Amino acid sequence: MPGVPGNSNRNKGKLWDDAVASALQKRGITRLEALAKIWEQMYQKAEKGDLAAANMLLDRDLGKPRQTIEQSIDARVETFDLAVDTAEKLRAKIRGEL
């Protein structure tokens, strides 16, 4: 399955796709049959206790778990009364202080 038009890796994808298609054709099997064989082998390994195989199958079936990121922020928030602040600025402007 080569990349979409405009993708800079499209040619690499096409080469890979052609190589896979050629290898499967030599063996007389379809992509689906090849993937089913691979899945079955990984499943058998997982059943025998191969954690890498089990993780691979689960990641592809259920999706990889989301990464959690913890962050703490020490921030000061300055509050002010907008009405008072605005009134004081207006008074200062009237007096010519601003």
C-alpha cells in the first residue's frame, strides 16, 4: 500500500509494497493469509508465556495505553478589583498624573 500522492515517502512505500507483493506471489498466498499466519504464530508464543508476543498482540488489538504525564506548577495569581483599579486610573488621568 504505497503512500498518498504528495507524501515524500511514497516511492519508498511503493518499493516496499512491490517487494511484499512479489514475495507473497512466490509463495502463492495473499496478504490476508500471510497476516493470519503471523498472527497465529504470535498467538501461540503468547500462550506459551512470551510476554513480548502477548504485548504485541494486545497493542495491535486493543491499542497501546496512553502515556501519562505528571506536571506541577507553582504559580502566583494576582487578583485585583477591576472597578476600583479603573476608577483610580481615571482619577489619575484627570489629575494629569498619567
